[in-house]
Amino acid sequence: MTAFDVLILGSGLAGQSLALRLADKLKIALVTKRSLEDSASAWAQGGIAAVLDPADDTEAHVSDTHTAGAGLCSDSATRFVVENGPRAIHWLIEHGVPFTADPSTSIGYHLTREGGHSHRRIIHAADATGAAVQATLTEQVRRHPNITILEQHIAIDLITGSKVGRTDEGCLGAYVLDIANDEMRTIAARHTVLATGGTGKVYLYTTNPDTATGDGVAMAWRAGCRVANMEFIQFHPTCLYHPQAKSFLISEAVRGEGGVLRRPDGSRFMQDHDPRLELAPRDVVARAIDFEMKKHGLDCVFLDISHKPAEFLQNHFPNILARCLELGIDITRQPIPVVPAAHYSCGGIVTDLHARTDVKGLYAIGESACTGLHGANRLASNSLLECLVFSESAAADILAHPRPLPDNLPQWDESRVTDADETIVISHNWDELRRFMWDYVGIVRTNKRLERAQHRIRLLAREIDEYYSNFRVSNDLIELRNLVVTAELIVRSALKRQESRGLHFSRDYPETLPKARDTILRPPRKRTFVRPPLDHS
């Protein structure tokens, strides 16, 4: 058994920024399934939303977030994030993040605008903001003597007091698989933090990296945490459509800087769907594209920014321009073929403003958490901001509430399992799950589709549980086990919401109810620690 003050599962912006905030005072373990550089944060293109321009103000950002969230955002969480946003950006600047400069502005940085925002407030590093932020922090994380980096490691499950026969001890750490050496590790920690990212790989088409398998949500659920609003899966409207382009996102900022959506014949169509045209929130644009593709039998639509000068595109979207050129698409002369793809989970593990979950000693930050900020639809570029603000909040709470270090935790028991005789079961179930989730639990839903998905999930869950009980675990089995739990939570939440709101559109319930309510699911087993209800009003 190894022991740390803080065990952080996940190495995206949330996990790395938390590690850096704590490492001067505590001993940290940072666990990541691949390398530190592999995360959804590194793939983020557009930027980070924050009130930095004197012409902008907090109320406008709060209002825009509420509007995008379709009335479901927690006002306290929204104000907490927006008010702390500028300080979070300055923290990144102090750590050396090379945001795109603009000497003509009062703040010295270029701010762009994205769908749903009433002002230019997106600070960015060209069109690869996540990569720039991640590279800057990763270098510092790797150098810090108090941070132990465990790459090629995946958490199997959280260790809680109830699981190991202790009374009201909350979370004590986690069992972790060393993938490269096929060895089990028992890691004890005073505090454990889930920063595992999203759930995009539960769908066939996604902008997420392969690591986005809902691990944090599934582990927290098994440990006794509530989850909320899992039905709200954001489908990014503009994922590059090309057989050689896996999960390549065309940034929201392309539309923010004047890109227009067209049918194959060159005609625009957003005016038929929303007066805000291409600057409507993502759920509106994604449904509009889905409608046009189904109505006209299209494989894709086109995002056209070729009317802008080539120099402008080179300066603002160098990575998108270069990637498209590699595939034979010159965006200075041609429109970009795009389709919607699963992009972001607005729901997740229920947390408070200190990032605490229902289990004592367990925190959740980033996309795996449901803080109340995003409501029924995340406003563009609020996600990285949320990572930063709640990593700061979690760090403060961890430092303010020291806990004893757990000792004598039981080792992982493999005495009653064998090596798998064949792994085709895993790959087949993985493929089946992602396909029917795409077909039945996508952009437009019906009760019949959801019930079909639920039936198939229950069959798969039984198969996977039997396999898990009899054979030694592997990376693929752990991820599949987590994906099927996540899929079940998404479908259960969608069936409970008998209205259309934000990202959840139901043909059976096309109207929006007068009062917005969260969809909160509670695990069937007794939780080890219960907090008062959170403000998700």
C-alpha cells in the first residue's frame, strides 16, 4: 500500500491545476490512464470565458449562462464561477500560459466571441487554447517534487469505509491498475479527488478522447454519491466530417468570427431555426443541423468562413487550417464539412461550492462533477473556467479540513478469478453499447427509443458483471464496466424528464415545463456520508 495526502484521479486542467495549488504543502498522487498530456482539456480549441474587458460585466456573463442553461443553472454556482473567473485567468497568466496578445485592447489580450455570449470575453491561445494551457501546466507538474505522477494507471474503484468494514470513514483512497505492468496498487489518501473528465465515449461519434469513459461518475455512483442531470449531453454542432479525421473539432470561435452554415447547394439555413443564426447556443445549432441532415438526406452540412482573408484565418485558426489542408480542404477557399458529435456532459456527480460530494473526503471537479453551473446546456467556453474555479475551491477546502491517513487497507483480491479465455465479449459489448446509444439516446429522443436503450443496457450490464466477477480486470474491461453504468444513468435521467429543455429534446414531451427542476438520481445502497441538499434550484 502507498499513501498520499491527496489522490487525484485525472490529469486534465482540473486535476493538474488542483495538484499545483496543493503541492507546496501536501504530498500528491496524480493518476492518469495514459500520459499527462492526454485529456479533453488539451483538445479544447476555443478558449476560456471570463469577464476581462471593462466593457463587459459579471451580470452579463451570468445572464448569458442562465439563458444557455435553459433556466436550470444554479444562480449561486453561476455567480460563484463568474465572479472568481478573472482571478483564475490571472493565475494561468502568472503560470506562463501564452494567450494570444492584442496590444490594441485595454487588457493586452485578444478576446473572441462564441455562440450564446453577448460580449467578446473568450481569452484564447490562437485555436489551441487547451493544448497551450495543458503544456504549460504539465511542464510544471512534472518538475514538482511533491507530485508523484502515475501514468498508464487506471482506477478500478474507490475504497470507502463501508466497503472495508469501517464505520463512517468516507473515502479512503482507491484501487488502481498499473496498465503497463498489469499490477494492482492500493493507494490510501486523506482526500481523494475525481477529475476524470466526461462520458463522450458512450456514444459512437464524439469529439472526446478515448479516455472519456465516465469513470469518475461510475465510481462515485458505486461509492454512494448522487448524480444529477445526466440526460443533458451536449452535442457539438461542428465536428469535422471526414473518414480520416477522428474526433476533430471545428471550434465554436469559427462561427463567432463570422462562419456561416450552409446546405450542399450553398444556401444558408440557420435563419429558419433561430434569429441568432450561427451564434445561437450549441443545442439549437446542433438540432438545426440534425434537422437539415434528416430532412434532406445529407451526410453532413458545411461551415463556411472562406469569405474572411486568408491572413485572418492563418492568425486565428492555424491548427484548424493546417488539419483541414492535410485532408485536402482549403478553408480559405472551401467550406468545411461538419456534423454534430457528442461533446460534453452537463450532468455528473453532485457537488457543492467546495467541490465536495456526498462521501466524506471525496471531491469531484471538472466535467465529472455537476456543480449547477451548466444547467440544461453549457455555455461555450465555461467548462475550462469551471475547472479552474473549482480546483481553487477544492484546494482551499482540502487545506482547511485535514483528515487522518488511512492505514492497513485490504489489498485487491484476485484469488477467485482467472485470466479471460477470450476478450471478444468486451469489444463486442463496447461496440453495441456505443451504437445503440447513438441511435436511441441522441440529439432527438422518444420514450420508445429510450426504453429500447434501457432494455439493452440491462442485458449488457448482466453480461459485464458476470465477466467482471470471473476474470482478471483489464483497462478495457474497467472502461466498459464504467461506460455501461454511465449509459444507464443517462437513460434513466432522460426517462424521468417529461419535457424538452436545453440539450434534452423529446418528441413525446416537446413543451418546456414552467418550473425547471434537476433530475437527481440516488444510489440504491446506503451512503457512507450524507450532506444537506445542495442549491440546485
